[in-house]
Amino acid sequence: MAAPAAVSGVRRARGDVPPSRPAAPGPAEALFEPLTVGSLTLDNRIVMAPMTRELSSGGVPGPEVAAYYARRARNGVGLIITEGAAIGHTAAERRESVPRLHGLEALAGWSAVVEAVHAEGGRIAAQLMHAGLDPLLWGWGAERVGAALPQGFELESPSGVDPSLPEAPPMGRVMNQDDIDRAITAYAQSAADAQRAGFDGIELHAAHGYLIDQFLWRVTNRRTDAYGGSARARARFGVEVVRACRKAVGPSYPIILRFSQWKVGHYTARLADTPAELEALLVPFVEAGVDVFHASTRRFWEPAFEGSEMNLAGWSKKVTGKLAITVGSVGLEDSDFLTYLDGKGAGVGDVTAVTARLARGEFDLVALGRALIANPSWPSKVRAGRAGDLVPFAADMLATLY
């Protein structure tokens, strides 16, 4: 996410604005209502969505990472969710610059991040991630994938299926029970480490084709044991992860589960074709201890199922009774995240529709991604009635942390 050519001008436009406390005017008011999740009380309903930045050298978040998150806290983001941080499992992440959530140096780095966010009055949750058969490598083929992996690194997944090459031989290691048990233990250890580092909660990455999602999706899960077949069986691995994390962090520590229909490179994929199928997948996670469902979509306004205007977050709330976070091009004009892969930006969008749905109770929190990259002061400006001062998102903003 790179800074535009006229860096100084963009930086002035993107600069900090001290949070204003008076109630927001008009339709944005619903964004600024407080909310309690377990032991955590949030000042408002605005969430910073997790966004992979790959700017933590050696997997260790540095001072610039702390400043990046603290800047959003200072400007009134209610809950920050970190980019995916790899759990302490040998097959969790191949990329060196993706942060880890294990090891003394990385945990010390995260403690400094948490301290910086808390100093600004913010709240922050760590996203725990395991890539499995890394979806960023789907479609590459065995030879090219082998060349891209660090020496000695072995991919692990439920069935070794690359959905972009479904007829190819299994890739990497197909997880046996010992492998599954080790991964679950690693998730729980990273959850406990996140709590000790001072994080206010955790989010488990079960979306976009990462490991937990590879178990959930029938295309990548061809198992015939207790972890494959029915919706409940396909959810079993993720449910056991949640249960182990809940045991590690205690009964009131917030656990968020991020899930999606779409996968990397498979944007029409579906976990569930009906509300009943969604209920069958998600209810076991409630029983295991999930507090909030974060329903990742490309466009928040799109209905999840025929016959209803409700989006995926709305349906997750309806079928589980739990709090829900909506996300997907919020605050952007006529755009979804695929456009930045082509180097395209996005204009500033109106938030009347999403806030109206929030006020109606369809979902409980609203996550922003690129809008907060372009505008760290987005909450402050919207609350002060200064949405006209927001700047458009430019794809090259992603190259640096600001």
C-alpha cells in the first residue's frame, strides 16, 4: 500500500485530527454508539479491518508498525484488528515479512504496539493466522511452488487440494491427527501469548482460503474422517481451535471469527448456499466460544442469499444470535479490493447506507480497510461532519506504513 507521488501533500491530507467528542450529526450517529463484547467495552462501532502489510522485517513488528496502529487509535477507531500474525507452527507462514505471534522478539514488538494503541485510548485485537496450503500459491503448480518456499518449509492442509488445479496430485502434507493436534495447540498458545502481550481480544482468520477455511470449504476438504463430509464435520477443526483458544484465554476474553464465502482467486465460491447451511456451519463455533462473527465480503451492500436484502454479516447475526461485523468497500465509491491489485484507487464513498443498516440492527460493527489507509482520521472527520475533507484511496499508499 504505497504513498502517492506527491507524498508530502498526501501526508498532510491524511494527517491526524484529534477525536471530537460531540455526537455525530445525521446518519453517522449510529457509528459512535458504545458496545460491550465480553470483558471489552468499545467507544464506538468502527473497526479497522485486518490488512496484510508485509512490512515487519523478520516477522517482528517494529516502531513504525506501532505508530501505524496508534495513529488510527488516536483518531477514534473503536477496535483495531491487526494484520494476520502467524501462529507458532512450522507451516503457518512462508513469508519473512509477515509478522509472527510467537517468539520473544515478535511478542515484545507486539507488546509495544499494544502499549502505543492503549496510550491513545484505543482497543486492539490480534488476528491469528495459519495459511495452510497458501492460497497465494494456488494455481502455480508443484514446481513453481517448490521454488517459492523457504528451504525445509512444507505446506500443510486438510487434503492437499489446490482449487485452481483440482485434478493435480495432492500438494504438500495432508494433515494427520498428530498434525491437526499440533496446529490446534499452536493456535491456543498464540491466543494465550496475545492475551499476555496485552491485546484486548483475538480474531481467528477462518476466511479467504486460509487453513481453517480450507477445512470449511468442501472443495478443499476431501477428507473421509471426522473432519470431512457434513458441515459440522468440516467445521470440526475450526471448532476445536476455538475451544482450545477459549480454554487458554478464559471465559470473558473476546474471540472473533472471521469467515467468508469467497476465496483468493475464487470470488464466486460459497461455503453456504442457504441460511440453513450457514447456520449449520456457524452454530458449532458459537457452542465452542465465539463472541463475534466478522463476515468478510467484497461489497457490504450485496445480499448473501436470494429472497432477502440482508448481507452476510446480517445473516450470521440472525442464525447465531451473536454480534456481527460487516466489511466490504465501506467508505469507498464504486470499488472493491480487487481494483487495487490492478493499481487502481477508489473515491470517497457515502456511508449513509451502511450506517442506516447498522442503526436498524442488521449488524453491530462496521469495518473499514482502504478508507482507513487513506484517512487515518476517518472517524474524527466523519464524527465532526467533515467527510468532505476525506481523501481518495490510491493503490500506492500500500507500499508504506502511515
